[in-house]
Amino acid sequence: MRHELEKFVCFPALALSGAVLSTMSLVFPAINAGATEAPSLPPSVVNAASQISNGISVRVMADTGRNKDFKKIEDGWAANFTYRVRASGKDVKVDLDSVISKNWKGGNTIVENEFNEDGYIEDVVQFSPVLLMLNVSNNTTQATQIVGAYLDMEQSATDYQPYLEIGDWGRIDCSDNNYDPAFEVRNLGWGKVTNTHMHYALSRSRGTFKTTFDDPIGTFDTTTKANVNDGIKQLGVNLSRIKAGKFPCAADSQLPTCFAKLNGTGIFGNLSDKIYLSGNAVFTNASGYFEYTWTDNIGSLVNGKTPFQIAIPIMHFDVGGPECGAPGPAEVDFKPITMALDKSNYRLPLSLRGQLNSRKDRSFGFALVAKKSSHHVFHIVLELADGSSVTSPEVDLSYFLPRIPQEN
């Protein structure tokens, strides 16, 4: 299910508390070709709390206008991903507004993604640059001049944490569902997955179960195969009969009866209470977790664990099969500012200049990208004509860009 578009979320920098701000729309010049004209802010944003620094406030928020444009459904494609901005104490957190963030950093149980839904990844063009909005307000009685601006990058570090995906939406939806205990495991992160073990149980329902089986997978970079065949075999399933046989059923309405009769023959062994009928196919669910290690950007070995659940086709009754076809994602043209990797204490200039009149505010948007998934910590700094400067809250950005495996 796709997330609803996020409303403006505004975070204070350093400003005069309690000031009355104007909602007049003013625009700064373009910034590194990544800037865009920004609308005036709604009252709920303008009245956000702020702190004192020369009577100038700087607010960082999501550029919801361009986020909305990026997420706009065209030609049936809906799985496009943008960034959200959240308050974290006095600072700002920025991360992907998607279940992808929870799968990557939040310990979510990964499942086989539905086509064209939240979490479905096919191409890097699905991922927006980090589209941010900066609102600058002069709460004093005097006009002031902004003579320079830059991103003060405290830290930029490649994030090598693996991002695991399992299966493929077409594996079941577009297959005849013959016995297939193997499924693909993809790593869309930028670091290798090492010393991998798959711990799992087989069950009729989905949920958390005490794992019964342990399958060593080893080390892989982008893709590998996981297989629950050993677990199924240990439960006494007559695999030779299932692999060789055809199982006719007269009509869809007779499928429950056909399933019950076949299950009663003992063909499924001790898997018989761990299987279920869906459509014309019989499945079991594999639930458990991948346990592995990975190496971070400073060479330290990190323990990783990713819970998973996936349906495993055991056999099908002959009553026909599906056909599949689908659109692909479209490219969107942005010209963002590129952040460095594995670098600290550097600056990225913003070509922001101009006068800021008394009791007025001006807004602009800019876009950030990096060449890999990475973690960035920075402030936005405005330099004023009197030699002083205004600094935004700290921005903590978790940037995600999948490493798509190359097709052979």
C-alpha cells in the first residue's frame, strides 16, 4: 500500500521566538540547478516554534510539491519513492518515506513484494533525489542581505548495510506453481553478505515460529538462491510423486474436495498440517530469518539479521494458469547537488543571494543525491552582509539508493 503524500513538516533553526511571519511568496535564485520556485508556507508551518539567532530563522522541510510530482502515477506506475522530514529533538531526520526504510533499518519482516506497490524495486529511477525546502524568515525591523550560503557537511559515509529482498512477484502470480522450494535472495545494499545462514520453520499460517531448520547459504554479493527442500524432505513428503505426477481436478468448485482427498493419501507426510490451498495450488509458508555479517565503512564486522516470510509452492491441480504483463517505471529529470562519500568536514556551495526584507520570508527548494546508499550529517549556513551567519538545525540524512544486480 502506498503512503499518502506527506504534508509540509517544518523544523526551526535559530530565530526570534514568537514573531509574526508573513506568508508572502518570494523566490531565491536557482541553486546549482537543483533549486526550484517555492510557494508560500501554510499558516500551520509559518507559526512553528523557533529559536533566536540575529532574528533570522531557517526552516528545513520536505519539498512536498516536487515530491507529489515525482509520485504522480503515470502509465499505471505507482511505486515511486520520495523522502520525508521529521523532527528529532532540536534536529531533523530525513529518510525514505517507504516501507523500504523499515526493511533496511527497522527490522521489518521482509516478504515477497507485490508488483508496483510500496517496497517494490525494479530500477533506480523509482527513487527521487532528496527534495528539501528551505524557508528563511527575517523577524527583525531591519532588512538584511544574504551574501552566501552553503551546506556544511560534517559527515558523509557510505552505508554498506545489506538490503535483502526475497522472491519475485511473478514467481507465484505468473507460474503454474509446480513444486519449487528455491527462491532468489537479492542484496540491493552496497556491501557483501557474509557467513549467511537461513533459519526457518514451515507452517500453514504466517507468523513468528520457533525455527526448525538451518540452511547455510554462505557469502554472496548481489544474488543467491535459498532453498527449503531439505526441510520439506525431512518431513517425509513424497517428493518423487509430487514432482512426477499430474493432479487433475474437474472444476474450481471441486478444489477443496480434491485437496482434502489428496492430503488424506499421506503424500505430504508430516507437512500435511502445514499446507494450505490457495486458488488451484497448494503452499506452505517458510518463516524465519537470515543471519549474516557485513563490513561497514571503517572495516568493522557487523552482525545482521533479517526476518522473512515467503510462500512455497508444493503442487497444483490442473485447472488452467495465469498470464502476466506489466508497465515499467518512467524516468524523471532532476539536476541535484551530489554529496560526497566517505568524506568529512567539507562544504557544498549554494548560490543563494539576495535581500531579505523586514518581516518577510523567502523560500527555495534544492535536491541532493549520492552515488551509493549513505549517511550524511550537515547544517545549512547562511552568510549575512554584516559578517554574521545563521545555521539550520542539524540534518541527519539516511540516503538509500539500491544497487540493482546486472542481468546476465
